[in-house]
Amino acid sequence: MEVEIPAIHPAVAVRAPREPLILIDAPTYPPDAGEVIVKVEWTSSTPYHLHQADGGLLIDMFPRILGDTFAGTVLMVGPGPHHVDLEVGDKVLGYSFRDVKDGKEKAAQTLITVPTYLLGKMPQGLTMQEAVTVPDNIVTVFQAAVMDLGLPLPWPIPEGWTPPEADAPILLWGGAGSVGMYSIEVFRHWGYKNLVVVSSKKHHEYLKSLGATVCFDYRDKHVVDEIREYLGPQGVPYVIDCIGHLTGSLRHITKLADDGTKVAVMLPVVISDPTEIQAPVYQMTEPAEGQWKEGVIVKGVRTHFYLKNQLFKDKMQCEIIPTLLEQKVVRPNPQRIVEGETLLERAQDAIVLLRNKAGSLAGKTVFAPAGLSGTGAYACQLAKKVFNAGKVITTGSTSKVDQVPKLLGEGTVDQVIDHTKEDPTKVIPRASVDFILDTTGEAMSFLHLMVPSTSLIVSISTQPSGTQLQQSSVMRRPDNPRLPWFGRLFLDFFDTCRRTRARRWGVAYEYLFLDPNAKDLKTLAGHAEEGKITPVVGCTVNLKDVDEVKAACGTVYNGKRGLGKTVIRVG
């Protein structure tokens, strides 16, 4: 049955670094020899796409279509020869990263025209949303292992084959990430027996079920010494940095790598992470240049170069990846499905999630002081019931400690600290908190509590920068008010000081300015309807009773003795 192919189709593109994504009309290219047209039904968003959207990574001209990993249905088959025997209607998965002919192979569009060596048939029992988590990561693992570390992964595996370095330690830093988990499964399947994995402690049991030999917690301040003790005098001959972060991973790995160690590092190396208001800083040259001991062999993993290996080009996507999935050698990564009414909305939300590391609160430790304040009450509930935080910590006075589970629900808060008797900065262990919503203006006193490199403090109680205040909803008025230059300079200076101080601790810091919008309010309404958040009303006063209103406002202003939200009856 012939399918009518439109001349143009929608595609998601980067207009310029740090700007919102746009939807463009992309031309639909008829398939040449060895090519097919695929209707893309699912794609994935990865840190690489964030690097492109925020840093313009490897983009020399805008607009540029995003995307690489896809799953979908074959709509048209071009003339042969083909690497895969395909028919119209076949379900396929693939990894098409090249930027050729107006981005015809890029995945963030409804139709792509790709050569058949960049895809494979969908294995039975696999959903499309599961499939798009796999190809780019498996390709990366093979490229890092074979081309960068020189560890053989023959295909097909010869009967009775044992790798020459079967017992050699292979250190995988960031083992709970996508590349890390697939690395464990691939190395295990090919017979490598000494996989030393570094990740958060909560992932250790699962990673061992995948094939990790031993696991270490990256949060442990003695983690480098513990790994050295395990390795013994021979040290570690092979390392894959599955993260590629200057402070998050490389600063530790440089202490472990000795003369002769081969290190493969994910590129680009992140020097500083992007935020909603700060551009990222990347490095594509030698990772952690100048910090390695003499004799260490360091290579940046360039996944896009895998086609230079003829075996990889002919077999990787057409045969190796589908077979590994079909035989359940590898398991698809856990997925988070990004919802949205339009393709553009879903794509933009995915970038925002990556930028803010949203969803990463799952299983992590959140500190929201003043848990029965107007904001703190919602922060605790959202952290636990919406973002699935592993541990939620808050504070309260003696009279409020017992009220926390009653008002917020049993199990919402895991630890309540009586701030009138104990100092939270001394009770909470150092380097143990992943996220803080500062509702008390004490953000800088919490820095030592944060996990270096990966944690974030968002404050609503310090001060914004002058630029942020000028651009806020407060200043969007018909008379177009402008901040005095000296006021703007003053606010910018202190905001920079806070950011710099936080950066020295390896912590990201942001001030959050309230900017209400219909989309967020609708989301919150949905959470309330589902019972995930419960309003906490402290007191209700009558607008006509001036003294009552003044007293209530004074309680809010002083930030003491208040409970939940103060509500004023107007009618």
C-alpha cells in the first residue's frame, strides 16, 4: 500500500543558544539507495541535546534540528542494497545523529530519511518508549571500550571466548547513569569480571544485579581512598568516566589514574552546568588537561566517530543492538515520559527538565526549612509526593514539630528538626543534601550541607539580581518602571557574591522570582485534586477588622509563630 509522503513536515529546532526551541517546516527527502523514510513516534532527550540547546555544541549554523535516537514506523523503502530487509509498516529503532541535507536524519521531527545501517528492527516485547533509551548508549559503550580503551568486544562472540583482560579492574564512574548501566551489562556479557562501579549508595543493589562486582558511594568523602584500598598496589588499568564533569567525576579520577592507566571520558566535559539564567561552560579538548599524572592515557569518547569502524557500521544498529535487546542481555533504562499538548511543548519541557535536573529528586535528600510556613508546607509535600524525594527534612519550633505529620500527612517529612533546640546546620550531616528550597534567607549558611557538584539551592528569601528584578513581573507595568543604575549594580554585586561563594563549594545557587502563570496553576490544581498536596491554612481574618489584619500581616512579616497560609476574608 502506497503512503502519501508530504513535501514538508514539522521539526523541532534550536534557534540560538539559550533561546526557546522553535518548530520549523523541514523538507521531506525521498529515500536514496539504501535509505528509508521513517515516521518518528518516539525520541529521547539527553544531556547532549541540552548542550546543543544551551551551549550551541557542534552547531555552526542556526536554526538546527535536534534529536538522534528514534523509534517509529517505516513509511517508504528506497532502492537497495539495504543493511536490513525492511518493508513498509515495519517498526524500527535507531540512532541517527548526522547533520546532512537540512537535517533529514535528525530525530526530533515527524519524518526522517535515513540509511538502513542507522537502524534495526524493533525486537518483540519492547515498547517504542523503551527502545529510544538504548541505541545511543550502547554505541557509546562499544566506542569507549573498543576504540578508546582497547578492550575487545568481538561480534559474534566466539564459542568459549574469554577476554584477555577478563580479571582486570574496570572502573566505571557514574554507574547509575545511562552509559554506566549499559557498560556494566555489556562488559558482564563479554566476560569481564572485575567491574568497579561508583554511584549513589541507593543504586548499589540494582547495579550489582546488573553485574557490578563492587560498588562505592561517590558521596563518601573517603571514596578515593576506599577504591585504592580495594584495587591494591596494581591500581586501575581501565577507567570510563560515564559523566564527564570536571568537579563531579574527573577531580576524583585524576587521583586514581596512574602511569599506564587508560581513561575514556564522555565529551563534552562540563566545567559548569547550565541553569535557567546561566550559560554552561564545556571543554572538548583533553579532559582535565594538566591534572593527570605522567603516563596516563586519556581519550575523549566521540560516539559520533563509531561509523569509522566498519564492523560497527555494518552490524551495530542492524544486528548487535536488536540482538542484545531480544536476548535480554541489556535492559532498557527507566524512562520518564514528558507530557505536553504539542511536539514543541514536549521538546521544550524536556530541555527544561534536563537543565534543572528535574526528576532527579527521586530518591534524593531535600531540605525545606520552616515546613509549616506558607511555602514550606507545599515544598515538603511536592518534594515527597510529586518529585518522589527519598528523604525530606524540615524545621519547626517545639510546638510545631508534632503538627507536621498531622498537617502534611504521615511519611511526607522524614526528619523534623526543632530549630529552637538544635542548629540544623550541625544536625544535618555535611555533603548529604541534594536540594534546598531556602524559605528563610539562610542559603549561604547551608552550603556545607550540600553534595558537591550535583546539588542545587533555590532561594525565595534572599534577594534577586538587579537584572532579574528588572525583568520580573513586578516591573511589567504600563508605566515601564526602571531600576536606578546604582540599585541594579548593588543587587547584581551581592547576587554574584552568593553565586561565587556557592560555586566554591561546588553548589549551584539560584534566586526564584515568583512569576505565576496558568500552566503552573493548572498543574498545582491537578496535584491538589489527586490528593498530593493539602492546603495548610493558619488563620483567617476579616478585611474589615484592621487590627486583626495588621496582626496577621505582622506575623507573616516577622516570619515567626505563623502556621501555613494566612487567609483574608474580603466579602
